[in-house]
Amino acid sequence: MTNRIEDLIKWAEASGTHLHKDVEIYHDSVTGLSFRAKKPIPPNTTVVTSHHTSSLSYLNAVGTYSNFRTTKSFPVEFLQTLKKDDPNVIGYFFLMQQYLLREQSPWWPYIRMLPQPDDPKSLGTPVWWTEEDQIFLTGTNAEPPLKKRVQIWEEQWRKGISLLQDYPSHGDYTYLLFQWAATIFDSRSFRPSLTIDPGGLVLESSADPACLELDQDHIRNDRFSILYPLLDIGNHNGLNQVEWKVNGSSSPFELVHTAGVPEGEQIYNFYGNKSNSELLSGYGFILRSTGVVNRDVVHLKFKPDSDRFELRKTQRCYVPPFKPAQPDEEFMFGIEAIPSPEQGDTGLPALHREICPQNLSKPFQGPVSRAIFEGIRNINMKLTYDIQRIEDNDHNVPKNDNQSIALAYRLGQLSTLKSASSYLTNQTNRALSPAAPPSLIHLLSIEQAYNLLAEHHPAISHIVLRLISEDQEEPLPLDWSVFIEDWNNTYWVLWIYVVYLLYEHDTTSFFPRYPKLERWMRSIKAFYEPASASTNVFHGAKDELATLATITTQLHELHPEIFPSLQKDTNSVQNMASLIVREEIFVAEYEMLGGAARGERREQMLLCIWEE
């Protein structure tokens, strides 16, 4: 091994790539080949200089640029077919080619130091694990990429190999070898947009100038990746203490350590702010949580249906993601454990304290209150589902290193999910309590809403409750737990219908001991009257209309002074009430105040009384 390391260093130096004089390569028991400081490394020291002449990528395979070494060429049809949309696949086949050339390859001193295709254990990533090891990832974020990666690789290999049928020794370009090459690029490569200056590409005199623009675009958009021998030995510890300096494609690319390294300590690179799911899937390791680094991030995907997403894109506030790494990236959200006060928070809330929910005195106030509650509920449902998936797929004591890593990763995911769910539950439970302070929010269950009506307008309430009792053949006082499953929507529409007409009749004596409701109704009228008038349809089940008609007709007959059919089209008011219920009410568990289910939390429709 020592001789091969020395040969690699000599080969790299011959291509303009070299280590700082006080940096050495050694074999660490945990991280394998690593960089180490032979003497103290001062801050802002260039620890590795990597010349593009020694790099290996798609740019070498096309043979178009004088500052990127090339060798045996692939057929023109192969390159022309794949270079526009699949330059990364060309890079994989090029690495396969160089491996098959062995000592004849200019990169052989580097390639023979890589994990080899006949030794799957040395590759380390879960895609190479046995089925017994992979099962430890069931239910976690690391499970879906396994199947997806294999599917993508097989499609890419078939596409490439179909274009090499007349190529000598094309049978040696096996799917197994392709998987190896793809794994090497996935686990060791760098992004060209961060390491290559597109303006520094030097065309060969015989090359087609049209290629330059295409390849510059590939570089800017990271459509392929690039291997940097020697430089890729640097490992990752989650701390961003390095800077990558690009000095043009004809000049070296430098790895600068900004913090400095004590003598005898390992010198780390930085792979990006990756979660343990990404680190495990792509590199085969995770970072254990410390007071400084915590990469136990769980990714949740919330993708709207196509119609809603198209509507979302028409909003002026919509900002598309910048260069998404995957098609659905803008629907992916990272869940992290809440940082301790000592650890602090370096994310967006730390930069903009005003948008952090923990710092809002009234996080559930305003017209979007209902949407916030519904969003939090949906998130918590997804968190609960993911917690259940992991707990339902519990496993025995690990029998090897892969299973031990997977188990530690599972526990990290579970801890993060439970932390996030607990936080959201605590936040909402305070508001989802009948005893919640009004300054926080005021939610009304159907039971509370009709109690309010009885308190402020007892005569009207008595008639309404009697009519409901007769229609449902239920005794008074009503047990609202009987209605919340099948009739919740109907009687919410009725309540808003009644309250709206009471407000129209006399705003001064509306709900004198509940001024918040008057302010809410004022805002509701201003918004929903025009919106309802433009459609004038009932937003509910058709069978609800008969029940509503029976009750409202009798109300108008008994109290024509409050419910005058001449001044307002009652159908329009009813339609508007149904629209308000659809838009302003959400479903959550809430405590029943009376009846057979008194004290129990039942899932039901709640109205959020908000203020501007």
C-alpha cells in the first residue's frame, strides 16, 4: 500500500497535482486513506493543488480540449448520442474503459488505488450491501434512493451499451462494471461548476467550436461530475473549514484550509451541508451528532397535485428553485432537531428572527391562521406516519459494521422525527384547548359556537336548537358528539348563516361580550361577499340543502324581523356560508365539553376566529 501511495503521489506531481510539504497521506482505522498534518498547518493554507490535467471525467472522453488529457476514443455515434443529455454516462463509460486498459491507462496509478469492482465491501455504499444489511434501512430516508439508483443505473447502462455493439471488447463493459464506475463518481467526484472555469476550456484545433458552448453549459449546470485524483482522499467531518479556489481550467484548482490544523491531526475536506441520509446513500458513512454537528435531518416530501401546483406558479410571490438537483426538490423539506440554546441556530431564522415561529407572540393570528393549523396538522401526520414506519420495522442486534451504521442512522432519524412531532404537538395543543388564552388564538368547536349563540341570543338559540333536535330526532340538550362525524359541516353552515344575518340585523348588539367575533365578521364580509357573488354556488353535499332549507324556512317564519327574506337573497347567504366553512374551517382533535364524550378529544371541524 505504501509503495502505491508513493506511486500515486509521483504520478500526480508529474501532472501538476501535489500536496503541501507538511501534508501526508496515511491509513486511518475509521476513515481509510486520509490527509494528516505532519506539522502545524496555519489558517488559509493551500493543502492540495490539483491540476485539471490529472482529472478524469466526460471532458477527457470527448477529446475536445487540449487542457484535459485524452486517450482511446469511443465511437462518434456513442459520443454524439449521449453528449447532449447524458454527459455523465459518457464519464462512467470512460472510467470503465480506463479500468479495462489497466497499465495502458494514463490514470492507472490512480485507478488501482480505488475500491475495486471485484470487492463490493470496499465500495461501502448501501447499494452494494447484502439484502440482510439493506433491510436495516427499511422505513428511512435512505431506503427509496437504493431502488431508484439501481433503476437509473440500469437504464443508463442499457442506453450506453446499445451504442457500443460494434466496439471492440464491448462485452467487457458489463453492468457490474458500470455500477462500480457510477459508484466511484457518486462517492468521490466534485461538481464542475465549483472547480472548473468554463471560460478556461481550450479547444483542440480540429474540434467543432459548437461543442464549446454545450460543454460550458454542462459545467455551469453540473450535468456531469469530475474526479480529482489525490484530492479525493480528503474525508468529511461536517465542518466547513475549507475553500475551493478555481484559477482557470489551465491553472491549478486549490483546496485551502481556512481554519488551520494542529500537528498530527487529520485534514478534512467538506462535501457540502449534507444530511446523514445523503452521506449514507452516497458515501457509506454517517456523522454522529455532537454539540457542533448534527446531520440527523429527515426529508419530508409534500407535493401538491398538478392543478394546484400550476396555480401556485401563477402567484407573484412564487420563486422557482435555483438549479434543482432533482425534479421534485422544491417539494422536499428538511426536518432537523431543534438546536439547544447553547448550540444556537445558523439557519434562516437566525438571520431573520421575525419569521421564526418561536419568536412570534401570536403565531396563529391573521387570515392565514386556519392554513397554518392545517399545514402543521398535515406535517405532523406525515411525521407520525414516518415514525410508525421506522418503529414497525424494528430489527435485532446488528451483526456487522453495515448493520451497526444503519441502526445508528435509524435511531437518529427516529429521534429527529419525534423531536419535531413533539414540538409541533406542543405548539398546537396549547391553541387546541378550550382553555387557550384568547391572546394566543380563539378556536371554536361546533359545540362552543352554539353555546356562544345561546349566551348572546338565547331566544334565537332556543329555536335553532329545537329545530335541529326535531330534524335529527335527538333530545335536548343536544349531545354534539353525535353530530360531529356526519353533520358537522351542515350545522357549521347553519351557524354562520344565522350569525351572519344577526350581524346584518344589528351590529351593535351582535355579540357584545365577544368583540373579537364582530371584528372577524367584518373582515369575513369584506372578503367573502364579493367572492361568493361571483360564483353563487353551494359548497357542500346536495343532501345538506334539504336539512338547511327545513330549518332556515322556519327561522324566517318565526323571526321575520331578524331574518327578512326581502332584503337579502337567503340562498346567496347560504351559499356564502358554505364557502366560509370550506375556506375557514379545519379539522383537528378537540376536547368535547359536554354529552357522553365529555372530556374526550374527538376529531372535528374547528373555526379559527382571527383578527387582522
